[in-house]
Amino acid sequence: MPRGALRPMPLDPFLPDPGPAATLPPACAVGAAQPPGCESCSVRSRSDWAGLPPRAAAVVSRVKQRRALAEGAVLFREGDANLGLYCVSSGLIGLRMTHENGTEALVGFGWPGDTLGARAFLRNGPHRTTAVALTAAAVCVLLRRDAVRLTQETPEVHAALVERCLAAMDEAQGGLLQNAALSNRDRLAALVLRLARQLSLRPGEDRARLRLPVARGDLAAMLGIQPESLSRLFGRLKAEGLVRLSGRTLDIPSVARLAANAGGRAAA
């Protein structure tokens, strides 16, 4: 089923109990403000909630809360009880996991329009990742009690959450295929391209400048390479005239040219 093309689903008798009213951690409660309605959200067209009918969208708009996050603020931690659902409306959220040997790694991003916390909510269990704001960000929050009632009263909301989890599984499988099919150079170019399009590029513009929201070590870990290899790959992209990197400031002279050179090579 295409993302956004939601169809009603039967009520799930195994939906989690609402439990006591939840409160958000202090880091998440900074800068609360009355959010715009879903119908006027700037990222609605690419949101997990894009396919909700007007009735369901009106319910979500009425009960959600908006939270502003400073860079570095933690939305939830690995092992925390689920307190609700979080739709990213601006900025970038990093998702980190800790291996049993203590190694921590960045394993994904929460882009504008993504819903975080869906898996913990549906399984009625703790979060398996830590979500931290990599830039100043804003999220719309559905507290757990409100979210449970919504899934029971509005089947389309439950369908949207299931679709989010399925989309995450598809993305993970796509990442494995990309790792096997593309060179490290092309995978880095594709990641840089997505960051530029999400964080810097304005409509009608082809040149982009952005501050990398993560350390080079995290980028290397996401690509499955050593930091020294990452430096060499950035050097190759620079030599090709595709990027210029100074510290964490990245200049892309032509996003269109980078996109044309960001994929299709066999893995090396």
C-alpha cells in the first residue's frame, strides 16, 4: 500500500492499555506552543499522517501538543517507557542504539514528517533507541492516553502507525541492498544529498550550504567504514568538484550535479 494511501482497519483488541496520564521529560517540554492544525502543517504532504481523512486529522489537531527542542535535547532514551507519539515537524532527530558491549552508534534519522515512538507504542514496551535533536527541532506530541484513544476511535490512525513501522522495515531492507549494490563513495554522496535537501536546499535553488549535524565518526559508523576512509571519500567528492568541506561546514556547488553522481556504481 503506498505511503499515505490509508484504508480503515479493524480495531485491534490487543492495543495497549492507556495507563496513567503521561508527562513529558523536561528536555521535551521546552518552548511549548499552540501547534498549527494538521491541514496547515508545512510537512503534511510528506508526513506519515498525510493520508488521514479530514475527520481524523481534526481529532489529531485538537489533542496534539507542540514541543520545541534545542540542539542536543533528548526526546526519549533507550529503555524509557513510551509516553506517546512524536511527529517531527522541523529539524533533524538522531536515533542511537547501544550494543550489549557498550558501543553506542547512530542508526538512523527522524526527518520532518516522520513519526517516532510508533514501535514502542504498538508493542506497549520500552523504546529501543534514544532520540536526540541533532539540530534545533520541533515535534508534535500525542500523549499516550490520547494516542490510545485515537487508535481505538479512529482506525485510520492505527493504520498510519502500522504503515510507519512497515515503512521503517522497508527502509532498513533498502539500506542493506544499498550497502551491497553501491560503492562507499556513492553511499556517502547519497547521504549528503539527503541531508542537503532536508536541511538546506530552498525551492528553486541548486547551491546548498549546511553544517553537518553529526560528527564524522557517526557518519563513518552509519556507512560501516573507518573515519579515515570517510576522510578519503570526502576528498574524492571534493576532487570531483561535488562538495567542499571545512570542519563541519559543507558546501555543495550544484545539488543537481551531486544527485546525478550519487548512485549506480558497483560496491567497492
